Amino acid sequence: MLVKSKPSLRHRFYLFEILTGLSITMKNFFFGRKVTIQFPEERRIYSSRFRGLHYIKAVNGVENCTACMLCPTVCPSECIHIEAGERADKEKYPVTFEIDILRCCYCGYCEEACPKDAIKLSAIYEMARLTRADGVLDKENLLVQRGKK
Amino acid sequence: MDRIELIWMGVKIGAVVFTMLSSVPVMVWVERRGSALMQNRLGPNRVGPLGILQAPVDVVKLLFKEDFIPAHVEKVIFVLAPAVLLIPAFMTFAVVPFAGDIAIDGKALHAQIADLDVGILYVLAISSLGVYGIIMAGWASNNKYSMIGSLRSSAQMISYELSLGLSVLGMIMMAESIHLRDIVAAQSGHIFGFLPRWGVFTQPIGFIVFLTASFAETNRLPFDLPEGESEIVAGYHTEYGAMKFALFFMAEYMNMLVASALISTLFFGGFQLLPGMGRLIDPTGALIAKFFTAGNPADWGRLALEAVSFSIKVGFFMWFFVWVRWTLPRFRYDQLMNLGWKVLFPLSLANLVVTAALMYLRVI
Ligand code: SF4
Ligand code: SF4
């Protein structure tokens, strides 16, 4: 339903309304709570579900991953690259484990798919790199425990 | 022209040009931080204390940027346009008196670069030359958005110039002179014993019309249709970059400065001391007399305080331009034209008639 209301004379006169507007901006200028987060010193607190840079959980210095290949299979961006190998105790393990974070869309499917509680997404969101090659995380880098998940 | 007059002229020109040029970075900073604070942000606060060095740093960036000229433009006019816009903005300030007279060796020296007989007419004539710069920029850019922007600007200028001129007429009639110094002098004294006899109190309608029209003349929000970021990219300066863009930017602030100076001169007593400042004349004069002795120290004190009060008034209106910009949304084009032709124009005419009638009856 279209409701038409004729603005009152005071509104159509503009000047008073403009003065009201000016006083509102002035009030914000002096007393408004400033919402800016001063980035490098202050940081936004994200929820614990935030999906950022990956890491592989390691227990006693050994990665949980068994190179089951579920995460490269589920990954929609096809950015996980694993080469499997065998340990001395016949256990399967990833010889290389690379994630191209430039292709990753941070969907978190890898984390969900993992049966071994190995691949995780941390809360780190600063991923600027100088070269494209730096954008590919290798196993050593992924084993840095970046989160507490 | 003898030596003293020559030195005085040099000092005046130097002071005015320096103040005008250095006001631009300061205003850019004020605008950016002011707008941020009004919008509950913080604005640039990293470069230097409170971010005050942000503007100089930006200037350096603009100077070192590639001076790119797109292939499809009309080169000569394209390059000329920013200068055509900027120069009139500078020239207008020549007739604005920024302090009272001073006598040295029996010679009365004016604190006004050029005391022209045409006075305020010069300001009105030169300030409307700036629109040629905008038209040239829009035309030479060979781009429809630029063209629309510049056409809007000229239509806007024509519509508001009328009201602007008519609203000034009231003040001219009351001062019975078109010299800006006479108009300032006519605003001395008090009405009802306490209100300063400023134009804003004797010609309130003229003041409102002039204020509104000067917003339109300087292409500032709420009348920034020639730029209209959300409608026509950036209007007439869409194709400009680097220092050429900076010149447009400077011209906008220069125009603001001139408009503020005119508002202060015509309606706020110009360089007349702010109420209560008279007491400071002697101490200031004594302070100045420590540095050099020519003329009467009390006169120098008055001159300095007058320049200061003029700057305060101009500064307030510069701030007012910023304040309004971040308060009001942009007008629609038909609203702009309606306001200009159907509200401001009749209002200024009526104001003129009433002023004339009251003067004939010797009420004012
Ligand atoms: S977050 Fe998504 S896109 Fe990124 S590696 Fe995991 S599954 Fe692939
Ligand atoms: S799903 Fe988990 S265990 Fe399987 S390869 Fe990926 S990280 Fe390793």
C-alpha cells in the first residue's frame, strides 16, 4: 500500500531540518563512539569458527595425517597436493603435502573431511605474499601449529 | 609608487598567495579527518602527529605520479583546463580586504592587494570565469560523463549566479558602495546597542541566499552535481590524473576559500574585530613594536588582530563548507533547478524590493 504523507511546513522549509542535521553530525564529531580498529595494534576478534590459514595437527612432533587422500578429493579448488609414502613401521604418511593458498577458497571442507583430525584451518588471515611461489605452503610450513584446534 | 608602497605590496601578495596555497593541504586534512570523525571513524592519523602530514605526503605522491594523457582527448584544451579553473580562483582574492588601513610616513596603506573601483563586480565577474575551465575539461575529455558533468556545472552556475548577484545587491545598497572596504566599513557599529551591525543581522535573507548560492557556485555538496561520483563517475575530471587532477582539487578549495572570504566580508563584518577583541589591541601592538618600529604600534596591533579575526571568520566558513558536505545528501538535478529558480531567485528579488522600500522609508 502506498501511503502518501505531505511533509509538514517545517519539513518543507528545509532550514530547520538542515540545522538539525548539522547538530547531529556535530554530536557525532565530538561524542560519537569511533568504530575504527587501529589495525596492526588492535585486531578484530573473530569467532573461533573462523577459517584462515591451514596447518596440520601434530602430536609429539608427528603429523596426524595418514595421506588418506580424502581432503584432496573433497577440495573444490583442487589445491591440495599430496604424495604418499610408507614409514618404517608400515604406516602411510604424506611425503609431500602442499596447499596452494592462492587457489584455496577457505571453504573448510578439507577440515571436515579429514578422518584423522589432521588438517585444520587456523584463525590467521594475513596471507600477503611477495611471490606466487610463496603462496604454496609445504609440509614443513603446514606443520607449524598455528591454532589450538 | 615609492619604496614603502612597493614593499607593502610585495608583503601583501606574498602573504595572500602563501596563505591560499598552504590552506589547501590543511583543508584537505581537515576535510578528511572531519568527515571521518563525523562518520564515527578516525580518518588518516598515522603520518605525523594526528595525521597532519598526510596531505604533504599526498602532494608528493601526486607530483611523482605519471602525468598521463588519454589518447582520445583534445590535448591542448585538456592540458589548459585545470589552469583555467585555478587561475580565476586565485585572482578573485585580489580585491578582498583582509585587514584595515595602516599609516606609515603619513601614507595610508590598504591591506587589500588591488583596490579596484569595480569592487565586488570584479569578484562576481572573475569567479564565474572558472566555469570555462570545467566546460573545457568536460569537452576536451571526449567522454560522455565528463560532458554531462560540465554541462551540469554551467547550468548550475547560470542558475545560481543570478541569486548570488541579487543577494549581494542588498548589501551594496545599504553600504551605498561597491568597494568591499566600504561595505566592511558600513558594517561597523551596533544595532539595538548590542548586535554588531553585520550583514547577517541586517540582511538575513540575503545571507541565506548568498550562502546557498555560493555552495552551488563552488560545486560543493549538496550541489556537487558536476562531480556526482555515484552518477557520472567523477564528472568533468574523470579523465584527469596526477597533478592535473590535483589542480582541480586545489581549485575547489580555492573557490571555497574565496567564497568563505566573501561571506565573511559581506555578511560578517569582514576584517572587523570579533566582539571582545578590542581589548587585545594594545598588548599585541606592544609585542609587535619589539620587532620593528614603523608607524604606530597600536595601529599594527589592530592590523594584526583584524587579520586574525578575518582568518577566524574565513576559517569558520571553510569548516562550515566541510560540515555541510558531510551532513546533507546531494540534490537531484530537478530539485537543484527548482530551488535555484523557484525559491532563491524570487526570494532574493523580494529581499531586494523590501530593502529598497525600507531604505526609502529610512527605516534602515
Ligand atoms: S579450505 Fe576448501 S579450498 Fe581450501 S584446501 Fe580446504 S577444501 Fe580446499
Ligand atoms: S584428510 Fe586428513 S588424513 Fe586424509 S590426507 Fe587429508 S589431512 Fe591427511
